[in-house]
Amino acid sequence: YPMKIYRCLKRYGLNILPQGFIDAERKIKKFRKYTIGYLHIDVLYAPKINKKRWYIFTCIDRVSKIAFVWVTDRKTKEMGERFLRKVLGFYPYPVHYILTDNGFEFCYDALPKGKRTKKVHPFTKLCRKYTIQHRRIKFRHPWTNGMVERFNGKVKKNVLKKYLFQDIGDLKEKLTAYINNYNDTVRLKGLGYKTTVDYLKTNFNYSIQRIVI
């Protein structure tokens, strides 16, 4: 039966995809081929320490998998901008794209109608300054920023759920140790079983500094 169907399609010239579909597929493949400088950014809620809430801003490069984090006691637009400045100071190469959710620390997109503003968000303003395309995921679709979500899962498992923190200094120390170890020593399958540092140096001739929070 499959052969009869194929012959029938061939007879009417339907066994070949229309050129429009072929061109569209080429564009999609081309769009997906990113180089270093595409960053995924998010925020994690850290456990309360002495009844005080802390937040962990996280960032990972789509290609090199180089990770960066920062701990703060506020999740505001000012903190979002400050984190981005730290990110741009940490990564040794130009950043071209950034993907975030629609949180207020990153954009004004989720503001209710009565509170919408024409002002430019500080995070957006900084992206424009450095010619970075700031992309946002669909509302209520956190899985579309899956790379940083998976990385956040590792941070939760290996740091946040693993220890009881005496104070904020203890959290920062253990978090920093984990991230530096992740960048320096963990061999990732997606990088041909190289560490992120080795992959970045071998493929792009860049080196990174160790993180100090």
C-alpha cells in the first residue's frame, strides 16, 4: 500500500515538498544555529534564612553552557538591571540575545492594563545600549525557557535542597562553590564531554573568571 500511494503522489508531482516549504525549513534551521552570546536568564526563590527571603538571579549561555549567578534580597526592576550589568561584565564575549520570562524585574509586559506605562524598562534600556535583542517567553509558558529551568533544577537539587544555611554568607559560599565547580570541572554530554571552560577555550579562545558573589 505505501508503494501504491507513493506512485500515485509521484504521478501528480506531489512526492516533492513545495519550494515554499523547503525555503521555510531552511530559515528555521538557520535561525536555530546560534553561537555563543545567547543567554537564558531567570530568578530562583532561595529558602528563607532567619525569616528573610533571598533571590538568586541565574544565567546560562545557550551554546557554551557557561553559568553565572547572583544573590540579592529584592526582585525588582533595579535588581534586574544590576544583574544584567554583572552578566555583561562576567561573560568575556559579546552578548547578542537574552531570553527571560515576563517578570517585572525584566520587563513591563505583564503589568495590568491600569498600570501600563510607556517608560522603557531599565533592563530593556541596557539591552538597547549594548545592541542586545531581549526576547520574552510566552505568558504562562515557563517551559519555553527550558535551558535555564533545567539549570535551576540543578541548583535546587545540589545546593538549595541539600543544605541548611546558617546565614546569607553560608548560602553564597556554597552556591559559589557549586557554580565554579559546574563551570570548571563538570563534563557535559552536549559539549562532547568537555567542561564549559575547556569548550569555550578550545572552540572560541575565550577564558572566564571564577565567580565571587
